[in-house]
Amino acid sequence: MNNKLSKITFFLITLIMFTTLSAQQLTDRQKALVTCASLEAQGDLPRLEPAIVDALDHGVTVNELKEAFSQLYAYTGFPRSLNALGVLQKILASPKPTWQEGKPWTRPALWNDAREALAFGTEMQTRLSGKPFDYDFCPQDNYYLKSHLFGDIFAGDQLSPADRELVTVAALASLKGVEPQLAAHQQGAVNMGNSREAVDELMQFLRQQGLSQVDCAADAMAGSWPQGNPNDGYAQYFIGNSYLAPLTPANLSAGDGGVLPLANVTFEPGCRNNWHIHHDAHQILICVSGRGWYQEWGKEPIELLPGMVIDIPAEVKHWHGAQKDSWFQHVTAHVTTGPNATNEWLEPVVDEVYLKLK
């Protein structure tokens, strides 16, 4: 009996370990590589420097990084590509002995034959897109895409086609306003040899690291406004996780009191506070990043975007929070209008109502 139980236990442990390993599609090397691609796209050079060191420590070669940053000029522009290469060059002035140069770079032969580059690029574009694609509206871009991007650039042999697309997806996910291209390259990454699970894991990894602009995580978690600490003191009045960062005016000395108490509140996607009322106080919201919602009782919700200001009168029942697929931040201040300034917390904003907001 004991022997049987031991075998069953061993089988279950093995199954759990196998399931865990199978679920993790991306290697540590790939995570380090896509982190560099993301920070290159954002132009975040202070964070890119340690990320490059980490990538080299995790087995990404010098020539693979050169290839990744060089390729990304086609997606993020020459200035950011060159800046990233400059950071890499600076780091390599004091290399670690464990870092690998990688296989030597060789000039692709098709660079000497424009017709061959066009044919190769057309083939690669068709493979990535899953079908032939011609951009007849603008013949210039149609040629550049086929001959240069998918021809000249894809002819490089430092990155595998699968890794090359992971680099592209990471960069596009870290930019705003490129959703159609991101969606196309997410499917393209699968067509070029990655599993769907690996691409999904990549997107989740970027969100968790505060690198994604798809859900404004980069703005909320690594932007100019502090995220602060978990908002535990008010957690009972929120659905989802929020964070609170008190703000102190730079011109005040320690211990000085400002005219208004200020704080930055960060909401994870889907997080919102309960309906509530400020008695004897106005609340002012200044939206600084991401996308959110504000609603007063009996009125239509208002979509909140960076730069918008909301002035909430005293005694008005309302709620505010993030949209379901976006991080959100606002600075908040309260202006006392009477002798008994208090908050009255009410019922939550239920999923049946919240999830219908568009």
C-alpha cells in the first residue's frame, strides 16, 4: 500500500513539474532579449543599460543584441536604434569574460542583388503574414517592406526568425498607437516558429514588468508618476488592487504642510473604488496616465484620459477607477468646504455594470 502511494505521489509531482515547465514557454535568455527590445522602443536608456548587462549575463550574445537594435530602426526609428547601440558600445568598453561575442557577422550576399533581395523579402513577408500581401496604395512602402525590411534585414543570420519576431512584438507592445501592427506581428511570431503560448507569455511578461503600452503599464508602473505602496488602508472599499503615493511639493521643507494634501493613486486594470460621497469636501482628480472611468449617480460614465480634470462637488455620489484593460493613474486632492469633512463608502460597482462600459 505504501509503495503504491509512493508511486502515485511521485507521478503527481512529476506531472506538476512537467506542467509548470510546459507552461513556461520563454527562456530566461529570451526574456532578457525582449526586455532590451522594449526599453529600446521606449527610449529608456537609464533602464536599458542594466537590461543589456542582464541579457549578456543570460547568454544573449553581443552580435544578437547588435542585430536586434539594428533591426528595430525599421519599427522605432534610427535615433532610438542608434542610442541603444551606443549604450551597448559603452557597456562593452568593460566586458565581462563570460560574455559571448556570438558567431561572426557576415554581409548577406543578397545585399549585392536587389532582385534577389526583393524575391527573398516577398517570400519572408508571405510566410510571416500567412498569405501574400501587396500594399498597392503606396508602391514605395510596398517595395521598402519587401526588399528592405523583409529582404535586407531578415537576411541577417544572428537571430532566428522566431527570436526576431519576439523582438519585434516586444518593441511594438511598448509603443502607443501601433495596435494593428502589433496584432499582425503577434500572429507573425507564431507563423515564424513561436508557439501561441509563448507569444501570450511574452505579452503577460511585458505587462508584469511594467513595459507594455498596450494596457498603459509602462506609464503607470515605470512612468514619471510614483506608483507608491499597496493601498491597504482603503482596500476594503476597492475591487482590485490600487496603490497610493503621497506627493510632497518640491519647494516645501520636511514637516511643512501644503495647502492641499496630494496623492497619486494607481489602479490596476479592472480596479475601481466603491460608490462613495465626500461630505463637506470637493475632490479634484487630475488624470496623468492610462485610461479610466468616472461616474456620478444617475449620469453617464465619463472616460478618463491623461490631461483631463474632474471636480467632484460635495455630497455627490460617484465612483472612479481604471478601465478593464488598462492601468490608470490620477492625482487626487480634497478641498474642505465645511466643518465635518468625511467619506461615506457605499456599495461596490458590480461586474454586471462595470464590464459593460465601453
